Amino acid sequence: MASHIWKFYRYGGIDQVELETAEDLKKLNELDPKLWAAMTCPVSNMDYDQQTLKYLDTDNDGRIKIPEIIAGVNWISSILKDPSTIKKPEDSLPLDSINENNDDGKALLATAKQVLFNLDKEDSKVISIEDMADTQKIFAATAFNGDGIITPYSTDDAECSKIISEIIDCLGGENDRSGKLGISQSRLEDFLKQAADYSAWAKKGREDKSILSCGEETPALDALLNKVKAKVDDYFTRCKLASFDEKYSKVGQELDNDYVALLKKSISAETPELKELPLAMVSPNAVLDLTSHINPFWATEISNFAEKVVKPITGNSEKLTEADWNKVKAHFMAYEAWQNSKVGASVEKLGEKRLDEIIASNKKEEISALIAQDKALEPEFNRLTNVDKMIRYYKFLFRLLNNFVSFKDFYDRKKNAIFQAGTLYIDGRSCSLCIKVNDIAAHSARAVAANTFLLYCECTRKSSGEKINIAAAVTDGESDQLIVGRNGIFVDTKGNYWDAVIIKIVDHPISIRQAFWSPYKKLGALINEQIEKYASSKDKAVTENLTTKVGEASTKLQTAPAAKAQATDATTQPTNNSFNAAQFAGVFAAIGLALATIGSAISSVVSGFMALSWWQMPLAIIGILLLISGPSMILTAMKLHRRNLGSILDANGWAINTRARINITMGHYMTSVATLPKDSKRCFDDPFEEEKSHWKTWLALIIATIIALFCFLPGFSPYRRNICNFMGWTCSSDTTETNNQETPNVASATTTVTSETATK
């Protein structure tokens, strides 16, 4: 059997497969995995339909792999009559493109038509993603929709509908596909169990005489007990402390500072501060007087409690001993234990009688049958998911193939790859190769192998408070002004604007142009640094000297009288400020020697350059520039040749199967440097332009003239000869005049100059 013939195109310097025909898609499983651009990709941080990625990620591991891509392509190829239509999909899927000869296709077509019917679009010939998104409208007219949840409207039986509503009221409802609240089988069983438990609990309370010890009034009397229980317990505890410690008995009778402060205010029986005071003052015999000396805040509750609870149980409504108090509490102990064992509280609102009616009826079996009937339609309505998947595969899958099987979209100037998040505008340029990253530190540690200059930016939308991190590749221009902390604007693929700030940089060469100027910039920076250091040191010295002089002047002013007294003697003393002529002569000689050396070097260079033919001069200039900038340019070119996309994506969760180079030409496209529009007009009338000073130009012309005269005019030959003799050089410009003369001795010339200097 002959193998399929594939077509490859050259994208980014590598061969990448071109998927053109339906046969290419059907045979994708035969393509060697080593020829795929990627082996896996993440489901996040991509400009791509997230639901499509979820459908493809069948094992839910957050990564799309080659087998999952092949399975998705095979599935959609079997559903559509012509799989190649996914290359140029329309906004909506035409129904006549679905393959009815395939069982799955036939079922999906029927489901799609049912959806359109439910949406009142039965005449439509296409179905869209938006149609599938309105699930509530799709299922609004259906009693059963396969989700195993029924609503009160799922049955015509009034009693069943009432019970379903009561269950929702007690336990809450579950969302049905129609958008209404309903119940599932588990919710029905939970309700029935709670109803049975509550009914049994209530029955025990009616039948056990020890529980309702006071008959039907037991709940009300127990409520009275619980209102004062904590305060009465507190009273008897205080009495025990008084008998335990004699000091406490005295202290307990005294009014503390808080009590005194309270009495200074206008108070009533309802004053909140009284609530926390003791119920009554402690008594030596630990007996609570229920009729007098009671805290006014609790007087009413104690009176009701004494009359309705204490008197029926103890026979005494005026005094309460601790023994009687324990007897009262024990009288309600069984009732309180029964209350604490309550179950089925969620259904209590229906009442025991109604719950018994529901349990005794056969409606629960009817409701279970309705739920089972709805659940039986699950396979049919699950096809809705497949309809949605079919539409999304039709619309989006081929774009994924052009970013996974090959990187065609990345190398297409009219498209963006799915991993490109938007465009960063910063420093007069736009960077279109921007990807979202989660962990900047982890990504930058791996992306350094991409040999690409990367800016890591934190992007924020002030309107929504959203934040994302991006990595932007800078592939053209220069990096002088790209520093941490600089701001820019990031525009995502949806047109949203984000404030961007650089928080990290991975430094790599950007362009050959930058490499050419790099040596000169480094030299300029070095010179500037040395000048700044020199100026700083001189400024410091001047400041210190000025401070010293001011101090000396201050001292002299203070010693002026003494100085006047010694004025006569001072006139007879020799001065130390005499001019040292020999010292300055040596300085001038050194300066002259330095100038002579520089002038001679310039003379040699200029003489050699002027000796060249006119066509050799530009070649010499180019050679000098290449000698200086060549090594930097060669090193940069080698690094730019290794610049690739693979490491950037690998650091973001991809498994790239190719180098995916970013060459210099593509670098110009990925990063666009600001230029004026074609045929634009410029006005040079700048009202704030700095006035130009021409002294530098005149100085350069004068120096050039002096050098030219010195080097070439015959009248300056003696001066040239003297300097050359002094330096020990042979004066090449005067060789015709001194061809038979011997070169002057350097030592003698030096001795002569030194002697003359000393004499002076």
C-alpha cells in the first residue's frame, strides 16, 4: 500500500508540513511525530477558544498531546462530508455539511435541528456556537432533558408537583438545564429520610411521659427555665464562694467602682448594664429570695419563673434552695435531652402530620419514576455537547493545527500565533511576540537559552484590577533605554489596554546595528565615567581647600593684633612665595613634549592617509571601522543566528519539536521601530531648538589647518626636523632634503633640551 505523499514548505528556515486536503487530515496519524512542530502544549495562556481545548484534553491533565490532536481530527473528519472545509470555516456550521451516512453524524444532525426548533429557528440552515450557549432557552419547552433533575412543571399531577415544591422549599433546589429549580433522586431520598427521622423523633416525644413532664406546657416552661438558668446557677456559685472564703463574703457585699459609676447615671429596670450584675446578693444560708432583693433587670423573669415553674414542682414560690433548684432542672432533663436529639430539622416546617401524609402516599414512587424517565434521555441530550464540540472543531481546530503540527501562523505576517497574547508598545517600538507567563522567575531561568532579548512586564488594568505577566521579545532596535521600571502599554488581542512596567530583563544582543555602535558607546561611557570621576575629585578638592582657606582666614582675623606687633620683624624675613622658574620650565617642557608626540602621531596618520589614492581612502575608513566594530558584529551575528522561539515556549509548558528560529529578517517584523510615514512632510522650524555655537567647528578647522601646514608646507620643515630629532624619529616628509644626512642622536638632543631648560 502506497504511503501518503505530504507537501512541506520552508517556514523559518525549517521544513514544515502543509495540510491542504481532506486526505491530509485523514492521514495525519501517519505523519512522523518527529516532523510535528510541537509535541504538547498547555491549555492556558493562549489566545484560543478554551472550550475547544477542554474538549481535546480528554484526560484532563491540562496539556494537549499529539494523540489527542489526532483523535479530534479523526472525529471531525468522520462527522463532516468534506473535512477540508475546516480550513476556511464560516461563522456558523451549515447543516448540509454534516455527514448523514455516519451514525454519529445523523444523530448530531437530528439534535442540531431539535435545538434550532426549541429556539424558534426551525427554518435555519446553519447552527452557531451562540445558539448552543442559550441552554435555558433550548430546554425551556421540554419536560425532560436528560440531566436527572425534574421540576414542579415536569408533571401534570398536582400532588406530585406540590411535593416537589415542598422538597425544594425545605432542602433547596438543584439547577435544571431549563434554568428552573428541581430535585434529583438523591435529593428526594434525602427528604424522605429526614421526614421519617423527624416523624419518629416527634412520635417519641408524644409517647414518652417523662419527656413532656408538664404536659403540653413543657416547651413553654422549659423556655422560662432557660431564660434564668445561667443567672440562678451564678447565684448559687457565688454563695459557695462566700462559704469557701470569708473575705469574699465581705467583698461580695461591697459596691465596686463600676457599680458606683452606674448609680451616678439615670437608670431603669431595662438598663443594659444591670444585666451583667449578680441576680441577688449572696446569703449565708444559700437561699434565693424569689420575691425581694432581686436585680431589677431580672425581676419579671424571676417572678414568672417562680410562679409557673418553681411552685408547681417544689410547692414554694418565695424561696429557692439549691436542692430545690437541682430538682427543677432535673424535672426538665428528659425533655432537653429529647430536644438535643432532634433530627430532620430541615423538614420540621411542614409539620408531623404533613410529613406522615407524604410518607404514607405512593407519590414518592411516582416522583422517582419521573426522575428515571428524565435520566433515560441522558444519552440523547448528551449529544448537545457533541453538537457544540462539532461546531467548535469546525471553527477552531484547523487554527490549532497551524500552531501545533506546524508553526505556519507564527511565520505568517498577516496572522498571530495562538501563543501570542498581544503587542507591547515601549521605547518607540512595538513588540508583537508577547506571551503570557505565570511564574516570571521560573520562565526566565529557562528562556535564557532562547538567545533573545526578553522584557518581563507586569500588566494591570485599572478599570477591573486584573493583572497578568507577559514576556515580550525585543528583536530590533537598541536596548539603551530599556531598563527595569520603565513603563509601556500592552494591547491584548481583544483590544484591551493594560499598563505595563518592566520588572525583569533577560539581556541578549538585539541587532547588528546595535553591535556596530557598541564599541564606541562603551568608549564614550568610559570617557564620560572618567571625566565624572575627575570632575568629582577636583570638586571635592576645591571644596576642601576652600574650607581650609576660610578656616585660616578666620584664624588670622582672630590673631590680627599680634600680627601687627610683629610686622616690623616680618619685613626682614625672606618670603616663601617666590616664583620657581625652573619648576615651571620643566612643566612647560613636558607639555611641549606631549603635544609634539600627539602632533607627530597625527602627522603620521594624516600623511599615510593622504598618500593613498582617492579610491583607497574610503576603503581605509571602512577597514578601520570594521577593525573596531567587526568583532562585536561577528559575535552578535552568531548569537542572532541561534535566536529561537522554542526555549521561550518550552519555558511556558510547551514541548517544542523544532528550533523555530527567529532570524534577522523576522526580527525586523516581530519588533517594529518607529519611522515616519511615507511621503510625510517635516517642518524644521523648532521654536525650542538650542542655539548652535560654531566655536567647535572653527576650532576643528584651525587645528586641521595647523596640522596640514605643519605636515606639508616646506617652510615648516625645520620645525618638523627638530621635533623628529628630539623624539629620535626619522622625518619621512623631509627625506628628499636629508637623504644623505644622518639621523640626530636622541640622547644628545635630550641632553641639549635638558641643559637649556636648566639654564633657563
